[in-house]
Amino acid sequence: MSRHVVCALSVVLLAVGLALPPASADPDREAVPNVYPTPQSIQRHGERVTLTPSMGLVARPDSDPAAVRVIRETLQANGVRQIDDKPRANEATVLVDDGSALAGLGVQDASGLPDEGYVLAAGQLNGRPVIVLDGHDAAGTFYAAQTLRQLAIRGAVPGVEVRDWPSYKARGVVEGFYGTPWSNAARADQFDFDGRHKLNTYVYTPKDDPYLRARWRDQYPPDQLAQLKTLVDRAVANHVDFTYAVSPGLSVCYSSAADEQALVAKLQSLWDVGVRTFAVPLDDISYTKWNCDEDQARFGDGGAAAGAAQSLLLNEVQHDFIATHPGAARLEMVPTEYSDVASSPYKDTLKAQLDPSIVVEWTGVGVIATTIRADQVAAAKAAFGHDILVWDNYPVNDYTANRLLLGPYTGRQTGLASSLYGITANPMIQPVASDVALFGVADFTWNDQAYDPQRSWQAGLNELAGPGLAGRQAMDAFADLEHYSLLNPTQAPVLADRIAAFWPSWENGDNTAADLLDTYLRAIESIPTDLANAAFVTDARPWVDSAGTWGQATRAALRMLVDERNGQGAAAMADRTQAQSLAAKAASYQYVGLSGSVNVSVGDGVLDKFVTDALAENDRWLGLAGRRPAADISLSAYLDHTAVKTVDGDDSSYFWSNRPPADGDHVGVDLGVSQAVTAVNVTMSKSDSPDDYLHSGVLEYSGDGRGWQAVQAFANTTTVHADLPAGTVARYVRLRATGTQTNWVVVREFSVTGPGIGPLPVTGTPTGSNLAAAADGNADTAYVAGSSPHPVTRWSSVCRAAER
């Protein structure tokens, strides 16, 4: 790594609050580089080995070829031009699977480590500088090579001893989302990523492959089967276990021998191209309807009947295929009830009848589990009675296609490895963007005891951004704008903190506050030009462009505040127009996919709120405060059902949350200034999701957003109405949740009545366009007379009284 890149990395790390190790004048005592996934043990040992233009590389005949390839690539990337299989005397040499060499360095070999474990050490052996890699097995040697790739920086490998192994048996990716499947090229790239990050599992189950679901009985055409073989070979080369998951539940007749044999024949065709792990997902189907009369006659009705039918089919596959194919991994299945731990007739039957060797996949408590804890895992194992493989629905975004989920991998308790078969994460529709979260998945599943979500997240962003300060700053800023998810319900935390710090400083007359905020907004504005990872940008194109435009919009809104403070009214109005135009453009970028065209969400609730708040401040400067309520909602929106639709006066449009509310979440309005309020009326839910409303809560108001006065509690009603006592004054009015629920929330309208809220009535002549705009409290609308006024014209409100 060049000196300027190291300096750039230092700046990035310091910018996010991470400390770098102190520099050392002694290169042999320099800090050990960070390695990801974090090793079980890495410590100083031996001496630093300089990578010279000519080096030796000695491997045993049975050493893993992929590991040897990675070692060669690493040496070449670090300036080694000649690699000798028979090293010259005292030539620096890499020794592969040489336990005796480790003993010579005073290091124990890898024979006593768990599967996939390895040892790596560097130092001097009989006067020769050596780097020794020793794997417990072929995968261990490959992972040792991947660690060497990270240790080899600045033209040397530090004197270290690494003793390392994975915490989890199965660690990887399950391509199981709805929508456009990944391309084969993207899958191949993913296998390379997996190998570099020591992920060992890939589950092939894209919902839109017809040969997995609708046409599961049919064999793949030869050309498609050949493509799958190419993928399997690429996976194997990266020590990734390619799992083929076929889902017959839409049409299978469980009691049909012919169907069972068709399923076995399908698995055999994949075995023939190198697949050794198989799964039979039975999720996202109905078990209240049979696909054939024979199943009705044999099993009857209900959950227990479904459990018995599924157990029969899976046990037959286990007996007729898995057990007859030496080298086959354990069969996996996804139950129809896959997202809870409650005892049920269905689960009880699987527990009793399903072959005990079969692994059950489970999403955690909830389809998207915000946490996975030891007590939940224990409950799942008790309910299913089988080993559990977690199908983790993060960072998958098929349910919220307007978002990229770029926050850290959080909420998974450490110490679960002894209780779980493994964890596979369901990625986003966007493969390269998924690598932000998958970096964390790899780090957690390799060594969960050492896992630090924020540290790992920053390392993943740095890797994805590549070298260069501008690119890393852009990646950090962009990931911050796409931070929100059900795992990470805080949106844009860095930007939100900067804006939160700006307002009180600005209101106290600190003009430097604008410069500080503008510096960060410039980084957001530059995201489209500064992001250096072309594949990532292609994946995230509409979000990237939206982010840049939001940066322009927020900077224009900030200039508007500066200009108004400087008394430059005309410039402020020009800024206002530009901010609104750019905000509309920023909100217009679309992603076309599973749900058709959806407007992408970038920093929603932060960027758009700043623009709205700045416009409200400009309204106050113009003497227009109090005319237009703004939405104030703690929940983020599903697709383009945004918060503003609660105050648009249109009952047919609505805000729709993308998660259930938690205790303390709220929906409400900000009136801009404290003013008299007489009544509140809120309408929730919609015809095709009648239970999507705030099920229990309290209506309350506040003048400052800190102290709140309760008006009334409510429960199990889609309409909340209250007439407030005379003299009530408030700026904020909200419904606050006082419990938890499973349904999302729809709010069609949140209406607050008061003498200063809404437009003033206007009558008069001459006729023209939009007479009401003369006193609607909106500086962005105008009444234009159709002719000159007659001298005797009288007005009930002066045209510009409310819009000076």
C-alpha cells in the first residue's frame, strides 16, 4: 500500500472516531495489521519478513491448489516478480503445510485445530526468512492464504503467529429473495468474495428460477445445466459449498411415489454437475390446501397433517438419495412455519416424524428478526427438535425495494455457535451493495466473540470503497444515508447528529455552524462523482444519483438561511426555489424491479426534513409561520408512501410504515410555531390492510417537543378525534404508541384545527389565477391578477399581507 493511501486511511478512520495504533520507528515492532474476519488469535511472534523481488514458494503435492494460487497472486501483487519452486539459499520463502517448519519457529501446527482451522507464522528458520501456512484441512490452508493476503502490506509480512478457526460450521449466503435473480456473473463474483472472507456456504434458491419451483419436476435444459456446473466449479474453487434448494411445495403430491422419484431425479442431475448439498424449502406455501386428493385421503387436514406429509417426502429423499450418495452433506429443509418458536401441531409433527439428520432452517422470531438471542435459539430447537440453520433475512430488500440496506450487521447475540448449525444471510437484489452487510456476516460467523459491529462495518466500507480519501468519504456518507433497516432503525445517524448540532448553534447566532454543515453536505453532493467502485455504483445507480441531488437541495436550503440572515431577500427566494426544485428531483429517482417503479429513499426523514425545516424557518422570516403543518413521524416509509401524505389533504393517499411500531414510536405533525389548537382528527388503515393502524396509544401535544401533555388514550380504533380545551397552545401534536404490535401502520390524514392553521379566506377582484394563494401562507404560490385593479376594488384580505 502506498504512503498516500495509508495517510488517506488514517484520515478516514479518524473522521469516524476510530483510533489508529501509534506509529513505531522499529518496523519489527509495528502494529499487526487488522485481519477480517477477525482471527481467534493473532499475536506478535518471530521476525518481519520482507517480500523481495525473488522469493520461494514450496507446497506439498497434496496442498490445496486454490490456496497456492492465492499465495502466488498475493506475492505478485506485492512486487514479487520471480517465484521459485526450489528456493535458493537464504531466499525468503513461503512454506505451505509444513508442520516441521512451524516447529522450527516454535509454533504448534494446525493438526489439533477444528475443521477449517489454520496456523500462519513468520520468522527466521535456519537463516532463511520464512512465512509458514498450515491448514487443518484444505479449506484451512486456503483460509491461511486469505489471511496472508491481508497481512502482506507495505512490502512485508509482520512477525506474527495466527491460530485461527471458524466459530460456525455453515457461514454464508442464501440467494432466496423475490425479484430479479442475480446474474451468473454476479454469483461468480460473490463466490470470490465469499472465499476472500471465509464464507463457506451459498444456497441457490432464487424465487424466479422456474426449475426450482413451478417446474421443479422438469430437468434443466443442457445449456442451463452447463451454466450451473460452471457456477458450482467456481464455488468449489473458493471452498464454497454450493447448496441446491428445490421447492416443490406449490404442486407436489406428498404421497405420490412418482413425485418423490421426480424430486430424486432432479437432485441427481445436480449431483452430476458437482453439487453435494441439497435443501428442500417448503416455505411460502399453503398447508391448508392439498395438491392432490390422495394427500387429503391419507393425511386429513390441519397443521399436523401438513407436518406428516412433509416429513414423509423428506424422509424418502433422505433414504433414497442422501443416504445412497457418499459425500452428500446433511439434507436441509425450510418449514412452512419458519419464523416463530411457538409450539404447534405442525411443528410437533415435524419434531416427532422428520428424520433427525435433517437440518431445519429458521428465520428467527419474525420474518426479519431484529434480534437473534440464545433463548430464542433454544426455543427454536425445542420446538422443531432438530439442528437449526438460521436463514437470516438481512440485508434482503425485496420487501422494501426502495431502499438499500447498508447498515451494520447487528442484533445477533454472541456465543450461539454451539447451538446453531450455522447462519446464512439473504442478500439484497443488488449483489455488490449486499457486500457491505455480508462483510459483517462473515466477521460475525467466523469469530462472534470478537465481533464489533461498528468496527467491522467501517472495515467493510473501506474495503468496498477502495483506496483514495474521496472515495472512502463518499462511501461513508452514502452508507450513512442508507443506514436504516429493521435491524438499524436509526436513519443517517452521522448526518442527523450534524444537523441536530447545527440548529441550536444557528439559532444562537453562530454563523460558522452553516460552514461546518455545508462541508459535510458537499461530501453528499459529491457522492456520484467520488464513489470509485464502479460495480457498486452500477448496482446503486438511482440511489447514488438521488443522494447527490439531495446534497444539492440541502445545500441550497442552507444557503437560503444564510442569505436571509444577511438580509439578501431576493437571493434567499432564489435559493428557496432551487432547494424545492432539487428536492423534488431528488425524490423522483426510481428503481424498477419487483414492485414496478418505486421512488428510491435516501436519507429520508433527515435530508428531506432539513429542507422542510429550513423552508419553515424561511416562512417565519417571511411572516408566514403557522400556515402549513409538517409531518413528524418516527417510523420510516414503505416504498413511496411517505410521511408528507399524512398532511396533503388527500384521504386517498397515505403514509405506510415499513415495520410495526415499537413502544414509544409516534405519528404526528409539527405546526412550525406554538399556536392555538382546537381539534385533532386522525384517520388510519386502508381497505386492503384494515389492521394496519396504531392499535394502542395516547394523543398528546407539546410546545417545545420535550414536555408533553396527554389528551386521551385510545385503543383498537382506526379514527382518533379530540376537541381540545379552550386555550390549548401547541407546536407538536402526535399519537404515541404505548405498546407493541405485529401490524404496520397506515395514516391517511393527520389533521389539526386552529385559527392560525391553514389558509385565510380571500375574496375580491380583479379575477385572475389562484386568488386563494394571496393568503394561503405559502411563499411558493401566488395570485396573478388578470387585469389592473379598479380604483374602487375592495378586498377582504390584503393580497400580500401574509406574504411580504
